Amino acid sequence: KAEKAISDNLKENVHANVTSYNRRVLITGEVSNEANKAKAESVVKPIQNVNRINNQLVIGANSTISSRTNDTYITSKVKTKFISENKFAANLVKVVTENGTVFLMGMVTHKECDDAAEIASKVSDVKKVVKDFEYID
């Protein structure tokens, strides 16, 4: 619903990816200006069951296909590293990558958060790690 609302309202002025976890919405991608960034958030806010929005849209040109492909590859490397490190159940953490920035979401303990962020930060091509967790401890 959120992706459709953004797309319908902003048309070609945005490349947005929407990820949700436990009624929290993460918006990533690129948008043409600050007003459109705010508008993207405002059209998501009234959607039923949305408790919190993390608007990480970047002002700038849309990312290229090669950048998006690389982001998919980074996400798979991070998930694989979570499994091989075996410090927590890998399915606890949702991983989203946008332009080399890895966003981590989920319901975790503080230790699981720290472990996930540390593991993700050491994966090649990761520029930055953003933690967007709910804590259960």
C-alpha cells in the first residue's frame, strides 16, 4: 500500500522502496527534492497499522540498474554472513541495502543488534549501516 501511495502521488519524481516490519515502515531510494521527500512520508502516514516511518529517501537522481544490482548482492552477502557467523537467528533481522547503505530492521536484543551491525559493517562494499530495531530486552 505504501509503495503504491508514493508512486501514485509522486510519479517519476521518486524511486522508492518500502520495507515494513511490525508496523514500522522504512522508505529508501531517491527523490527529486525535499518537498517530495516530505510528501512521500505524508502519503504513507495515514495507512492503517503504520506506527512509525523512517524516511531515508535521498535527494538526488535515481540510482542506476547496476547500483541496484550491487545492492541486492550486498544484501545477500550480509544475510550469508549472518548465517555463517551464527551469533543470532538470521531470520530475526531484515536487511535492506540502498546505494551501499545497509538498513537493519527487526525485534532483537541489544546484543543481537550490536552483533548484526558489526557483522554487516565488515561485509565488503558496505558504506554505512543504519540500525532501525525494536528492542525486546
